[in-house]
Amino acid sequence: MEIPIKEMLLNNISFAYNEAMEMIIAMGMIACEEQMEAIAEDYKITLDPQASAYHAQARASLSPHAYRELLFFFGYNFLHKAMDNAFYYYICKHRAPLSAESWIDLLAEEPAERAVAEMVCGVYYDKFDELLDGNDWEAVKGDLNKLSQLVAKVQPHTEVAGAQAPLLECLAYPEETKGRYLQLLRVFYKDAFSHWKEPLRQTSEAAVNHYRKLFLANPERFIREINKNEPTLYEFPTTFHISFMAQVNNHFLQAYTEDGPVGWVLFGIHNERIYGPVAEREKTELFLKTFSDKRRLDFLLLLRSRPHYGQEIAAALGITPAAVNYHANFLFFLDLIELKRQDHRLYYHLHTGRLRELLALTAKVMLEEQEEYL
């Protein structure tokens, strides 16, 4: 007997603050700060002043060497997990939230070769079949020499092309790599994160309670309208980590444990504000911005013919799945698209009615403003 959607969501979804996850998010955002500022400008988001203060404090407190190491492991593309995929994976595979210090201790027990293999997964997750070239992942992931040969032959996507050479270095020197990232994590925790961890926890835990109440009031509506996802995606235990540092984020991560798959959603503290109602003028500005970007316009035109799933869109537009998610989130802001599950895949559907509404709203705003000016 099929479990009703509401019951499945209530059984599988929980909300929590994961300190280890928040520290890794902070490291990625600081390493990719210029990119995050560009995204905020694109989405018309103003970064919280306190978050900006944390970024400035971290940059000031880290030595030049520590900052170079931060860029080595995190400084590629915040939306496309690359070398830092290993850190996210080893947090996500633990069902319960972890403190930053306890997680670093657990990571120290993980074999260096396994962590470096997870870095390969991160850099090449959207070119995995090309990378493996017919080899079985389970057979090659323990053979770093073989992985090095495969990595050397395949260029990563442009977004993370700069990670190829550092990845080859890590594959050649796994134990040294482990020493480097453990040292970086401990230094970042001591010199930067430890100074903010209590205010971060308090702010995020208050948001956890808020979003939990919204979810419990109407689980399916929360997933569709605020999480902007298909409810049937959550067929296994998934925790929403409410992140202050991420501000606005909606990123789904999955890991596999002995008990089966587990999921984590990196959920920005201000998601409700962004995905909720905005002023007509702001809607118009965002709508016009949609058409100013050729890739987003092509995205919409592609869906005009029929629904597409993510890999189809990436192949058709010549972009990565991470870029598909980025542009989809922009379109989600305006409710121009939605996700629906079909044949074990999630398909993007175009809201043609919503498109007509926004076209009419844009005409109304622009014509009324012109009349007032005249």
C-alpha cells in the first residue's frame, strides 16, 4: 500500500542545525566570495551585514598560507561541489548533526585514499561516465594511480576546470593531502569559526523552529512552494540544515550508509523571504533579467516544447547540472517553473499561465510608470 505524501514527508523530513555543515558552508562562501557577490547581485539579494562581518573577520584572521589552502580546497565554484565534495560527503553520511570539532576528529579516522576519491567524485560528478571510460567505480576508486590516469585524460567542466591540477596533486600525495586539509580545518575552526559559532547556532536554531512550524502546518505545500521541490523526492530520511551563512540556498545532497540512503538539504535562513511574495516592481525587474540572460531564455524556450529533466537541459544548453540548478532557482523565484516526478526522474515544467501573468504585470508596471513620468 502506497504511503500518502503527507505521511511520507512527516516520517522522513526533519529540521536541524548541523555545526559541521555550517563551518564547511562558511569556508566555501569565503573562498568563493566574488562569485557569491555576483550571484547576490543577480538575484537582487543583499547579504546580511553580520554575514559580511564574519567574512571580513575570517579573511583578517587567516594567515596567507591558510587562505591559500582555503582556496586550494574550496575556491572553485560554490554551486558545483569540487574538491570540497569530500568534506560534505563525510558530514552527510552521518544521520545526526555533528559539532565541528567532533566531525574533524571523525574525518581524521577516514583513510586518505577514500577522501581523495570523493574529491574526484565532486570535480567530475557531471562528467562521471566520460571519466570512468567503461571502468567500474567500485573497482577503481581504491586505485589512485588508475584514477590519476583517468583524471589526466578528461578535462572537468569549465566551472571547475581549475581543480584538475590540484586534484592530480592530491591523488599523487594522499597522506600529505590529508594532513593539509585537517590542518586547514583545525586552523579555520580555531581562528575564525569558533568566534561565531554560538551566535550562528542561536540564529539558525531559531530559524529551525520557524521552518519546522511552517512545514508541519502543511508539509506538501512547504516542499512545493518554499523548498521548490517535488515531494516524492523525499523517499528516505532527509534533514534540512538551516544555514545562516548560506543566506539563500536550496541544495540537496545525498549519501549512502549501511542503513540506506540519507539526504541533507542546505537551506538558507532567508529562503522564505526570497521565495515568498515580493513587490510588483521587483518581480518586473527579475522577470526582465530572466530575458537578459541567453541561457535562462533558452531554458524557458526549451521547456516551451515539453518538460525536460536536468541532464537533458544541461546537454541541450551546453552547461553543467550545477548551472541548470542555478538558473532553475532564479526561475523558481518567479514561479515560472516547477518540478514533477515522472518515470523515476524529476522534470522541469513551464508555467505558461504564470508567464502570461508576468508579461501582463511587466506591461502594467512599465506603462503606468511611463504615464506617471509624462
